[in-house]
Amino acid sequence: MTMHAITGVVIDIREVQAPVLAVMLLGACAAKLSRVLRAGSLDAALGPTALFPQAARRPTAIIVCACELALGAALLVTVPPAARDGTGALDGAAADGARIAATAFFLVAMCALIELRGRRPDVGCGCFGDLSTRPVGTRSIARSALLALAALASVGGPGLRLPAGGGGVLLLVIFCAEFLVIALLSPEAGAVLARLGRSEPCELRSVPAPRTLAALHRSSHWQRQASVVTSDVPTDLWRELCWRYVVYPGRLDGADADVVFAVQIKPRRPAIRSAVVLKEKPPTFPVETAAPETPAPETPAPETSPAETASREAGSRETASRETASREAGSSEPGSTETAGTSSTETASSDLPPGVAALNAMQKSNAL
């Protein structure tokens, strides 16, 4: 192959980059919009928006989609040779500006994916909506780097010309080869082939909970039970095989109730069922009160016969007479009398005048 042929191939490769990048950007934007429309909310978006606070995720998702749409359209507009040669409405500066902006966009996307892989390894890149739910890996980062390199290579390149003869075949081969390389670096390729080749069992099907809630809120069952539901926040949510159950608080005929929805695990047009279940009031048991105590009936004393009464009185009189006799016998002892006489004498003598008492004491001593 001569140098001239090699140069021609390089030029053809540079010409193809702008259409390839435009298709990738517009396809990514369309996939994100499709996901948002099916979910009914921008909060269903995945990818680097998870790195932002909850309040900033929606504006970030809007900005990303707007950038993809604007860059894809700009690359398509600047593809014709007239945009490069300045013979049309645009000149070469506008074409180079679009390619430089695409290069910056893919570099920022690559850095965001690296950050997302480090901080949220469980979140998909969200590049192509529902197809990009797998966690970010090396292939997704390498794809962003390849697209940034392709955008940089297209800066200053010629516009896309469709030559007559076999030159168009070479451009088509380059175009398909580059898309094949991008597909090999895309984790979404496996999901696409799985959807095209076979139907995944509903038990293994993965549908995010926000998407289920969005489909439920758009359904006729939700409109039918709207007068019963008292809060938009579910009190319980769980999955059983091919169905996801959502419970909302409600009130029916003045009584508390649970509004239960069953949503089929299905990406599009899921079947929905609903039912209202009244809450059972807790059983009330009667309060046990203590019965008032009733006094025990008095047992009447056994009746006694007159003979028994007379014998008891006789025994009492006999006991009393014995106690009296014992007291009298104790008071008649000599020691007691002498003590009493001495005490009386001493008491009497203590009542005499001092002189008479002394005379009596002398007489007693002489008598002795």
C-alpha cells in the first residue's frame, strides 16, 4: 500500500468520526428520554447524577440530555463539506467548535464514570437508559476515552464526501468497523442481544421500584382509588415473584384502611390490580373489677345446758375462794407482823418532839 493510499484511509477515518459521534450522542439522548417518559419522572435517570444531592439530580439530568442533543445536532449540521469550506451558512470554525465541545464532553463523562465507580460501585452509568443498569466497569470508561479520542481526531478534518464508485464502500466499512469496536466496549450490547434473542423469565426480570411507582400513578386503578388514599408515600413495598406489591394508607367510610396495589414486573404496560382492606380494630376486653367482700356469717356460740353453767360458776367460785385464802395466809406470817410493828413504832416515834424521843430511847436502853 502506497503512502497516498494510507493518507486516503486516514482522511476517510477522520471524515467518519463526526457522523459516528452524532449517532452516539443522539442515541444516548433518545434512550434517556425514553426511560424518563416511561417512568414519568426525571428522577428515574441513572448514572453520574447519583453523585449529586437529591435536589440537584433533576437539573443535572436535564443539562446532560440537552448537551447530548445539542452536540449531536451540531455534529450532523457540520458534517457536509460546505460547512468546512465556508461555502454554506457555517464555516470551518463552527465545525471545529462542535468537535472540540464533543471532545470536552466525552472527557468529562470519562472522569465522571471513574468517580462514580469509586463512590457508587453499585450504580450503572445510565448512558443508554434502561440498557445501562450494570455497574460501571472498565469497558464503559474505555468507551468514553475512545469517543473523546475520535472527537479530537475529527478537529480540523475535512467534511464527509460521498465519492462515486467504490470509495463509498470503504467509508461504510470504516463506519461499521468503528461501531463494532464501540459495541465490544459497551456493556449494553449483552442486554440488547438478550432482549432480541429470548424472553427473560418474569421472576428474574429487573424493574426498578421508581419505575413501578410511576406506572402505578399513571394507571386507572390509581385514579379509581385516589379518593381513598390519604398519602402519596407508600407504607410498605415488597416483591413476590412476578409482582410488586405497594401499600398506601387510606380511609374508607370513616375507618382506617390499607390500599394494596399489585403491579406486574414488566417494562411496558404492566398489569395492575388493587384492593382496599379495612384495618381490624384491636379487640376490647371487659375490665375485671373486684367484687366487694362480704363479711363471713357469725357462727353462733353453742348453747350450754343449765347444769353445765352451774358447774362452771361453782368452779369459778371455788377458784376465787382459794386465791383469797392464800393471800390471807401470806399476810399472817410473824416477820410481816414485826416489820409492820416496827414500822408503826418508828412512824409514831418520829412524830414525837425531839426531847421526848430522846427520853424514850434512854429508857429503852436502861431496860435492856
